Amino acid sequence: RGGAIGNTLHTVTETATKAVSIQLDASSGSLLMVEVDNTGNCEVAYLNLYDASSATLGTTVEDWVFPAAAGARTTYSCPKGCAYDTGLTAGIVQTPGTDVGPSVSVTAYVLVET
């Protein structure tokens, strides 16, 4: 049934104190799993995801916010998928709603089905 379906694992790493957004997908799909590796940081970090092909951190309202505790690796899953319609853009920040990046490098892994 239907066309080919594939899974893609995206890696997002933020190393700057002024975070930037990264386009992960330019079309519709489903979010399956998110893992945020914040093991090197002594503060909470947040992976912001946007149902958009581009986003401006600190201005564009987040569609999903995934916190990762200080010094921890945190995993979230959506076994049935969480649909996005127009694309998927990511940013890792120290505080949701801002463009302030974490004080040390944080990496997130985002598994999507397209």
C-alpha cells in the first residue's frame, strides 16, 4: 500500500551561546523519537521543534519543546508518530522562547518518518 516510506535520523548540535535554527525536513512527515544528550551541561537544555521549513529562534512559537535535565540524556518517543505538515526545523536553547544557546555543547537526535 502507498509509496515508499523511510526513516531518517537527524543530528542537531548546538555549540554557540546564540543558538541557530536548523532545517531537518522541508515537507510533511511524522516525528517518531527524540533524544537530547545534555550530559556535559550543568543546566537544563531544550530542543525546540517547529512545524515549519524555517524558524527564527526567539520569535517563532515552538510546536514542541523537549527538556533535557542537567547532566542527563533524555529520550522521548511517539510510537504512532506526531505529524508535521510543512517541514521540521530544530533549535537547542537554554530557555524556551529565546535564542540563547546552552553554555556547553548539546546534541539532539531526531528520528522522523517521511
